[in-house]
Amino acid sequence: MKNLLKSLLLFWMIPVMSYAACLPLYDHQFNTLQGEKINLCDYQSKPILVVNTASKCGFTPQFNSLEALYKKYHSKGLLVIGFPSNDFNQELSTDKEVKDFCKLTYAVEFPMTSKSNVTGKNANPFYQELIKASGSMPQWNFHKYLILPQGKKVYAFTSDVTPDSPEIVDKIKAELK
């Protein structure tokens, strides 16, 4: 009986210990348009490329490069995650429309969250932390953040820096296992 109680106590403590070890930047969970949940705590030892997206923007073709990066490096540890936003008035109305557009037009498979704000006082809490960590707020759609493992550095890239640029890819490759 004593061993059973110890086992149960350990069973209950493991999630608490894991949760306590999560750094504040990663302490966020999201529902994806693909119907899954993402807990960023699960990715804090990996590089993460974060991008605010919009379906009706001149930079929307960057979905092709984002998907190519995801396919090439996901198995090596890279998480690419998109945050659809209408902050610049270029996103479709509903999550379903965004999901269908991304899947049918660009064959997007990397995780995309539900629509949210990414700028100003209404920015979602994760974006508020990214802005604080990088010193850079999105000025337009397809602004990118590269979070190095353990949050040791957060780089910000403007919309005109493509996801497949050496400026981004070299930093990603240096962090992959």
C-alpha cells in the first residue's frame, strides 16, 4: 500500500515538475486550425519559427517557403507555427475560411492557430512576450520571430525577409540536432 501511494504521488508530481520547468515565454497553449492543441512547453528545447499570417496579403506566397522549411526541418526539431491575424485587415473572416484557404491554396500542414491579435494592447499574450523579448512588434503580415532553444535569443525579421533566406535558415540549422 505504501508503494502504491508513493507511485500515485510521483504520478501526480511529474506533470507539476514538467510544468514548473517551463520557461514563461513557452507557457502558452493554442488550438490549431487543424484541430489539435499545441503546448509550447513541449518545444522549448527546439527552435521555433513564429509568423503572423494573412490570406489576402502580398506576402501570402511566403506560405510556400514556410511549408518547405517545415517539411525539411520538422523531423530535425524545428516547429513552424502560424498565427492568422486580421490586425492589418487582410485576413479572412473565419478560422474555417483561413484553414481551407491555407490547405487548398498552399497545402499548409504546419500548425496554424486560431485567429488572434498580434499587435498593440490587444495582442495575444504570447505575442506580447515575443514583442518584449525581441523589442520588435509586427508592422505588417508575415513578420517572423525565431526563438532559439530555451529562449536564449529571440530574433525578429520583417515581412520582406523570406522564411528561406540565409538570414533565417542559417540560424535554424545551427540549432538543429
